[in-house]
Amino acid sequence: MRSVCLLTFCTLLLFGAQKPTLNAVEETSLIDGQFPVRSNLRAGVAKIDITPQDPSTVTVIGHRRPVSGVRDSLRAGILLLDDGDTKAAFVTMDTIGAWEDMVKLARESIEKETGTPAANIMITASHNHSAPGYVENPVWAAELLKRIGVMAKRAAGEMRTVSIGYGEDRIGFGINRRKTIDGRAVIRLNAEGPNDPRVKVLRFDDGKSLTPMAVMMHAVCHPCFFTWGDKGSLPYPAGYPKISADFPGEAQTFVEAIYGNKTSALFLQGCAGDIRPNLPGHPYRCADEADIQWAGRDLGGAVARTLALSVTREKLRQRETFYKIRVANEMLDLPGKEQPVHAELMAIKVGPFLFLSMPGEPMVEYGFKLEKAIADRATPIIVGYANGNIGYIATAAAHEVGGYEPNRSVLQPEAEDLILKKLGQLADRVVGDVFESFSKHSGDVLKREAEEKTRLRSVQPKAP
């Protein structure tokens, strides 16, 4: 017995303690290209075409211009998640915004079709400048809502057990569009200005193949390749004359094509308020076909590299097996230039991944500040253009020097501190490492239950 113990001790010293591996039966049953998924998380995904049937009858907004055709389809996507106790959903759209009225009706439809509480649904837009406006095009808007309901029902019928892989890469086409000269901000492609070229990629796998069930990509840049140009922007000085999903659509199509169109790719926009495509001109030009292929394949290639790496055996061993879903959101009255501005801030945590959202166009510094505040508590993914559309969310420092974004914003400079503070509080609620968020004391439990009931009612669809 002593010799056996000594042998075991020496073996541990030589090889070190390792994570538990598959047992012998599981090892012999493994098939190359498949992997076991041990998880409490179930997911369903679907995408649907939301392109207007007759482009000539709609008003394209962002940069208003007439259009006469369709370069590539506009799409919406939905990812449903269920940890066994809590359901949540992410909706992505190739539109310029997630309008408040539209968000309310879409949540109502999704809740009806999937049982996901309305307050647990994040509705997001890529901020695409080559798509119809919701208010300006009521016929298309009604069809959009109808299709979202169909999409949600389809996703609910495809729920599967999944695990999540994560990785990051970089893109090279975004650039800051502000420069401060002599104490005032001017429009300038500024390579030295703040920018966030990171691409954050999540893949949702059922383990049946190396093709992900769903892909969620997060990047930071205005989708305004196909917009107004200048007189040097031939052949499109008046802007691109067709509907398009811009670079996020091109990237999604690229990634889906790599996997034989057997996956669904969704795009989340980050804090892109002052980040645009690097297209030099006077002050910048409209893109052409070569430009959009460059950007779409740059982002799509970054995503594809990350997806491939995250199913290597070393990366698979790092995946979580338990994904707790926690959701928090709050309606906030922010100080406005003319009147208070009603805004919904939201936090969704899925396992180690923390999504924080704002209902407008946050400048890139918001993402950096929120990530720094979160530090190593979670993997942060900061989302703009979600659950509302209040326009530019400029920093207080930007208000001091003026320029397009703060001048166009309806908010006062003091809004920044309130937004950052409230998102920090929402993060505390869902990360679960603040004592009040997990305390079993009866008073704390009752307080959390009361807060959750209030939260669910705050964006609950009204009864007819």
C-alpha cells in the first residue's frame, strides 16, 4: 500500500494535477468534429428577412436619400436563452435604431410567442444608415413587427442545450471622426483619437459539429459606408442609391457562408457614437463595392478566426458548464437640454458574460469607462442602440469642446455620470458578487423579490 501511495505521489509531482477529463467510455465514443456539451443552458436562434418589398416607396434614414433597389437584404435575428429558471432574449436588426414604440410592441410579441418576459428582452439595432425609418414608413413598420413575431416562434421551436465559446480579434476600418483644434472640435478622420478596434465573438454550440448553432459578434463602428459623399465620391456623390445592411450585414453573410449557411450570425453594435469608416474625402466619401467588401471581410475574417480557435480542445476545456442568467433594467430620466429624457438602461449576465446597454449613440469612451469599472468581475460587452433611440450620448468632456455629437445630443453633460453610475448599479445586481445580490437573509431576499416584480412590471406590455 505504501508503495502504491508513493507511486501516486510521484506521478502527481511529475504531471501535476489536471482538470477532470473524459472517462474511458466517453473517450472511445468521441467522433472527430463533435464534442460533449455539459451545460444547463438552452438556446434557440432564428433570422428573418425584413427588406421592404418595394424600395422605391420607403424613406431611407440616417442620411436621407432616395433608393431604387436592394444591394443586399436587411435581416433581423433573435437568440433565445433559458438557464432552467430564467429566460432572456437578444434581438438584432439591420436598422438605424431600436425605436421605443417598436421595442414595446416587439417585446409584447416575443413574450407571447416564447414566454420570455418582456423585461428580459434586449432589442438592438446595428445603426445601419441604409435602411427605412420606423416612423416614416408605417406599412414597412407593421410588417417588421409581424416578422419579428414569426421569427421568435421559429426560434422557440429550436431550443437546444449549448455551451458558449468566446474570443477576441481586431478590425482595421474604423476611425475616430473628431479632432480638437484651438479648443473646439471639428470633423476630421483622426487616427490618433480614441477608437476600439476589438471584435468580441461568442459562439453557441450544441457539440454535434464544428458549425456553431449561433454566432454573436460585437464591434464598434458606424455602419455608414453607403451614405452621403462629396463631389469627389464618384460614382456616388449623392450617396449609394440602394438599400443595404452595410458592413454588419456583409460580415454576417460572410460568416454564415463559411459554415454553409448552417449557422445564424447576429451583430451587436458597441459605443460607436464618434467612430466611422476610414474613407478619406471632403471630409469623407461614400463607399463603393470594393470598400464594403473590404470592411465586411475584415470583420467577417476576424470573426471566423475567433470561431475556429474557440473549438480547439484547449479552448473547449475552458468553457463553463453552468450559465446563470440574471437581468436588470431601469427607466431613468436623464437631464435634457429642453426636458428630461426618458431612457432604459439594461444589464444581462449569461454565465461570465455581462451585456450592458444604452438606448442611443454612446461615444467610444463610454465603453472604455464601463469596462474599467467592471475590471475582472465579468467579461464585458457594452451595447449601444438598444431598447430605445435617444440619439447621441456624448461625454461631458465632449460637451466642453462642442462638435457634431454633443451639439446634436438632447442630453446635458451631467447625463454621463448618471448613466455610468446606474449601469454600475445594474451590473452589481446581475454579476452577483455584491453581498446584497446573493444574501439569504430574509430581509434581503424579500427586497430582491420586490425589486424583481417591479422591474418586470416596468416594461410589461399593457393588457388590451
